[in-house]
Amino acid sequence: MECEICGADGAGYIILVEGAKLNVCRDCSGAGKLLRAPAPPRAAAPARAARLELEVADGYGKLIADARKRMGLPLEVLAERINEKHSFLERVEHERTLPDEKLARKLEKELGIKLLQEVSSGAPVDVKDRQGAGMTLGDILEIQKGKKK
Ligand SMILES: [Zn+2]
């Protein structure tokens, strides 16, 4: 978009001049009341301080089967307790099907085992480097939310 004041390319700013909204370039953005500045590139895809993903532990089938047997729970009973199909649970125990997070959580709770492990994905982001460097309010809120967890 062209700047409506000087005609330069790349008018990413919107300013208010005498009641009219104008798309202007950075140089002209001081000509009125700034309504919107272009979002910094990093704001488009907010990076979490550390993105964690959950992964089902290796040997989950055995973990489930062992815990279940330890508790003396027939597969059918366990299936009923967590509201899943017996045949589906059997496939999970034989590791022919990977349980999704929801099912894994139910099994963890029911059997008192740990099936999900956190793995970080992507490059870890150094929070210290980000502070003050083009951080948006959204970024700060995101970080504060993360801290409270
Ligand atoms: Zn301009």
C-alpha cells in the first residue's frame, strides 16, 4: 500500500489526521494521531518461552497392561471405567494404537501411572533476550500466564 501523504511504498501505519484515517509510511506516521503501527514480525507467530509437547512414553502398552494387572482389573472393566471400547484398549495395550492425550490422561488417572512425558519442540527461546526487544503487551501477558502455571 502506498503512503497517502508522500506516496512511498509500504504504508503500514494508520494515523488519524483531522478526523480522517490515513495509511501512511513510517516517515509520515508522526503527522497525526497514531492509530495502528505495523505489527512486528515476531508478533505474527507468538513464540512461547518454551513450547512443550506431550508424548506418550515408550512401552506404553506394557505400562498400561502391567498396571492394570497389578490392580487386578480385567480389560473390560478398565475399558468401562474410562468409557472406552474394550477392543480399542486392547489395541492400545498391544501398542497397535497410540493413545491420544485424552485417553492417556484417563489411563494415567485410573491406573496411577505416568504415560505422558513433556518434550520441548523447536529451538528454546531465551526469554531474557526477548525482554525489551520489540515485545508486545501480548508477549508479556503470554509470559506472565506461563509463569503462573
Ligand atoms: Zn509517507
